[in-house]
Amino acid sequence: MESNNNQENESKDAKTKGGENDKQYTRKRRLSKKERQNLKKKRKLQQQENKDIKVGVGNENKKAKNEDKIDEFDYLVGYEPIKVDPSKVAVSSSSSCTGKEEHKKNLGKWFPNARVVKSSPQTDNNQTKNTDNDMTCTIVLFYQYVTPKWTKERVDQLISLLEEIGKRRKIYGRIRVAEEGVNATLSCIGHTSQTQQKEHGCIAMRHFTQDLIQFDRENFTKTDFKFIDHLPLDRNFKELKIMPVQELVFYGVSEKEAPLENGGIHLPPKEFHEMLSRDDAVVIDVRNHYETMIGRFDGQEDNSKKSEEQGDSNSNTHETQQQQHGAKYIDPMMRKSTDFKMWLDKPETQENLEGKKVLLYCTGGIRCERASSLLKTKLHDKVDQVYQLHGGIEKYLKEFKDGGFWRGKNFVFDKREAISAENFSGDGGVIGKNKSKKKTSKTNDNIKAANASTDTKCCCCGELWDRYVGKKKCYTCGVPVLMCDKCMSQKLDKKPGNELAVRCPLCVKENITVPANEMEYTDNGIKCSNSNNGTSSEQKRQGEGGNQNSQNNKEGRLAASSVLKWGGGHGNKKKEKRRLSRSKKKRAAASSVLKWGGGHGNKKKEKRRLSRSKKKRAAASSVLKWG
């Protein structure tokens, strides 16, 4: 009986399971609200294939394109364009300003008509402590050369529009505006709302790019907007600086000498990666030397060395030793972009580039635009072809998650400080104190692993270090130098007689000893003259330096061919103001102490001291009497 009952129960269970399975296969699941919205959007996108709805750069695959369009369409939901009244447009070129002058600020000799917007964060000050964990930062990097060039009136309209956008959308960062285009590095913060919508910073940045498209659709629809979302909160800028300039990147050449239309061929990261493995190619780093020290494209040379070692172990023939696999890396050893022209004029440079396919790269791509054109006009038919990395190192590291042929870190001009393929948030932030030896050994191992092919050492003690922090500059040329936290805490750069220890590798190699503040420089930091023992390209220019230069000739010291100046002396003015404010506070404190009661507190202190001494004497005498 029990066996029959068990068989009946098993058959019932099987029927119920079979019925449930049939229901799962036959019954259709009801789509959620979000899924239904996505279906509607897909149908709309299919109907509007010829219209560009998204903001950003197109991808190669069609599926990725559609997904990106849906994502960007979500960001543009509820978008309201920002417009500026033409009557309130500020004139940046003249000293008088028709708009609000409270945001106009002189940022040194180079940016006398800059405009600064200080916006409050999205959250209240009382709520920041509770919401800091949920808040993130979004960064956008972009540049755009326009054809034809904007008029001065059009530039003034854009400056007023950018100022209004910065106020309303709470956007921070730096924007360079010229008649030839725009170059910007911007950030915005936000936090996830209770309805689990996208962060405000992500939305505001997409709306900002759409505002630019509304301003000039012909040019900004071609712009490569590089978005970096979900960054830590400390990567955000504190204010928005809009700086009218003559050129976006200063090379010291005219438009006729290096027209942008004559630039190199733009290669996406994958094609650029393939070109790096060619034997008949050379790759030129258009960045400054202090940037190349912590990272560069020389991974293809490491592969060639390994292959040569394997060839030598297998066969001792002379042919295997001379094989080259990969593009040869070339560093022009520049302190600033104006040195590129002098480097191209050297006969050694022209010999190394003759008959080669030349590859150029920089941080975001803007420096390659003018550099590639200048190279083609200088060398003409001596080179096979000139290529440049589209989107710069930033886009290459996004494409190759393992870093590809890149070695080290990419120096960036925002709060991230330096990034790598593994760490897009960057190294920015406060340096933690490594109290134990184990922690310091771990950091040294990390630096060795990250920068296996770079020389990243402290300029003072020579220990491994790869962060440009503390705003430490070379004593003789002004470029940033690497200084570890130990040397910074000891303030070795401020000790008298130790100035020459704080020098960049270029100045050490060239034996530059003349301080940068003792020489006369014009044309944005290009030196007018040089000492007798100088070996630079400007040695022929003599007698232009005055008495200061003749003094250097007598002493036999060498001066740098160029100096990196920051903001036309704006930082020196800030330091002077801080010093004066500190001295005023000290004087005010001293005078206020004298006014407080005429020394009444000192009399009280003296009475207390005397009373304590009397009690001690009485206690001592009582002890003696008890004997």
C-alpha cells in the first residue's frame, strides 16, 4: 500500500513539474516599464537612422553605435538649451566689459581678459558629510579647430555662452578660446538620486556638449568628446576659467608656415597600434620631456629586444642581431612646444626621419595637429608619410585595456594627475604617510612594475618616485621635477646652497647652472641669447643679453635654451599677496595683545606662580619638622 501511495505521489509531482515547465516555455513574460521604453527608443532610432541623435564619437561596429545612441538619448531626455542675450555679450578683447565685471579676472600677462566663474557644489554644506560617498565626478576632454575661423564677435558670444553654462550647469575646469577653435578640460559633480536615475554630473556634461552643438553645429558635430564618468569627488575643479588666447597651442610658427589643412593622417588606436609594429616607422613623442619620463610608447622595442635575444640563443648569425621589430621611439627632449621647431632644424633629426613613416602622438591629440603640419612643411619629401594618433593616449588606453605598447603612466592636465590602463581615476589626491618599511617597499615595487622602461627617480635623493606633486620646479628652466615625499617634508629645495639639486634631467645632462630668474627671455619663454660655452641652436645670437649675459660668459656657466613659465607671473603675485596677508595678521595679533588690559593677564599669572611656590616651601618645611 505504501509503495502504491509513493508511486502516485511521484506521478503527481512529475505532472506538476511538467506543467510548470510547460507554462515557462509557453507563457510570455510581461516586459517591464524600462524594457518597453527601450523598445520604443529602438524603433525611433530605426526610423531616424540618418539623424545624429547622440553626442560623442562613432564606433566601428553598428551594434555598438545603436547602444551608444540609446545611452546618449537617455542623457538628452529633458534637455533644455541655454541661450545668451546678445545685448549681454561681454567683449573680451577690450578693457571695458559690458557684462558683469565681477567674474572678470586678470590671470597674469598671458590672460589679462580671462573670466572666472566660481559655482557652488550641487549639495549643501551641511549635507556633504553624509553624501560624499555617493557623489562622483565626470570629466570631459575635447578640442576643436574650426574652419573658417570665428570672428571676434563670434568668440565673444561663445565666451558669454560658456560663462552662462558654467553658472547654470555647475561646470568647472579650464577652457581656451581663440578664433581658430576651443580646447577644454572640464569637470562636474553629482550624486545618485533616490529614483536611481543617472548622476547629475553625467547628464550636465552631455547637455553642455549639446549646447556647443547648438552654438556651431557644423564644427562641433565633428568633435571627439572624451567622457570619463564615475571618478572620485576630489578630481573635480574648484572654478571655471575661460581664457581668450591667440593660439590654442603655441609653437612659435605662423599659420602660413604650418597650416592645419596640411596635417598628418589621423589613425584610430587599432591602426596606430599596427603601425607601431612596422620596421620602417618611427614614433615621435610630441609632449614635453617631463611628461615622457613617466610613460611612453616604447613597448614595441621591448618586444624586439626579446625576439633578438631568442634569435641569438637559437643562431649566432649576424642577420638576426640586426633585425628590427617595431617603430623606433624618438624623444625630442623638449621643455615646451616651441622647442619642436628647433629640433626639426637639426641635421641629426632629418637623417633619422628620412625615408621613414613618421608616427606622432600626444596626450589628447591637439598638439599633433600643428606639429604634423610643421614636420611636413620642414621635411617635404624626405619622409614617406606622416600619421598621428586620433584621440591621443587617452583614447588608446581605453581601446587597449592591457596597455598595448604603452609603458608607464600618461601625464594629464587635470586633477587625475597621471593615469594608466589599469587606473583611469589617476594618482591625484593627498599623499599618505608610509610609516612602515613594508609599505614603502610595496610602493617601490609598484613603481617598478608600472614604469619598467622609464627613469622615474627623485631629483634629490634618487629613490623611485613617479608623481609630480608639490608644484616643484626645476631651478634652471622651470619645468616640473619629481621630488619624493621625504625630500618635500625636509624642504631640501629651500635650503641655501642646495638649489642645483632641484633640476630636471635635461638640465643635469646639459650641465645647465644659470638660474631661470637671472636670464632674460622673450617670446613666451624662448631665450634671446646664450653663454659662450652653450651648445644650443641659438649660440649664434650674441650681444643681446646685456650685462647679465656677459657676466655668465665670464663665469663659464650655461643657460637653458628655453624656460617654462606658468601664467605670465600670476603665481608670483598670489604668493606675494599671501605673504603680505600673513605679515598683516601677525602685526594685528601683536597690537591686539598689547591692548588687552595692559598686561593684566600677566599679573594674574605671576600671582599664581608665587602662590604655588609658597605652598611648595610650606610643604618642604613641614617635612623637615616631622624628622
